[in-house]
Amino acid sequence: MAMQLSARPFTACTGRVVRAVPGSGALRSVIARPQNGRRSVAAAAGTGLPIDLTGKKAFIAGVADDQGFGWAIAKALAEAGAEISLGVWVPALNIFETSFRRGKFDESRKLANGGMLDFAHIYAMDAVFDTPEDVPEEVRTNKRYAGAGQYTVSEVAERVKADVGNIDVLVGSAVIDTTTVLWHLTVS
């Protein structure tokens, strides 16, 4: 389904003016002078980020399929030229890797330049746990975590540093459901 854009400018909540480029099907950045007199650039949407991230390395924590924010961010960063590594929630890792390998994400992997979104590294990760000492026994012995290796934030950070080097772009897109944890909290 194609989205129709009006050529009429509109003002975003930031006071910036954004214009649709007629016939392009995309919003483009425009430099505007908001009422405070400072120059600003409105965010672009549609064809990717209007910046060059060639040679930059990005790590995105929180991709489990091709439908969420993490995937969309990964794709936008790849469109801008960044090398992408992912941290995938341990229980979702096998499903993610299997779906990726079998081509179930191929349609959504297509980039504007004709290439395909790919990942330099995919790590098992659980952003709830900072260190191995934080992982409760029931999680450590859970069949979904068995054999996952190093998946705490500190362990993944060390692995990424060893495999990739320095990260230029770090994105936290992990969904951490705290509702079940809140029920178990006590006031101390």
C-alpha cells in the first residue's frame, strides 16, 4: 500500500517545518527557522537517514523478529552504511536465527540500494542481567538458556569489544516487561 504525501508543509511539535517532496513518496529534511530563531533540521523519513555511517559500527540490543523498532532501526542504520551487530533475547535467539537462515525475513531485509540487510554478529543477550552473578538459578538452568553461553550485558559487551572493537552507535531497543517483576517487589 503506497502512502500519499501532501506537498503542503506542516509543523511538527518541535516547531520545525517538514515538506513532502512531490512525486518522491518520501519526506525530506528541510532547514527551517523556528520561532526561537535557531536553525534546525527536521528528521527525514522514508528513504533512510540523511547521514553517512559508512565504516561505523552499530550494536542494537533488542531485535527478535523483523516487525519491531529494533529491526527498523537496524535497517535505517544499514541504509546509512553502518555495520550492524545484534543482541537477541536468549529465548528468541533460535527462532530468530532459524527464520533468518530460512529466508523468512528476506522481504523486509531489502535495502533501497538493492542490497540486503545483514548482520556482522548476532549475540544471545538478556538485558535484564548485568553480570553472571545477577542470573538466578532458575534462569541459569532453564532449557532456553542452557548452552547460550555468555548473555549478560557485561559478557556481551566484552564479546562485542573482542569481535568488533569500538561501537560507534549503541541502541537499546530491548523490551523489558517489568509487570511480572513488580508483583514480586517488596518495600524495604
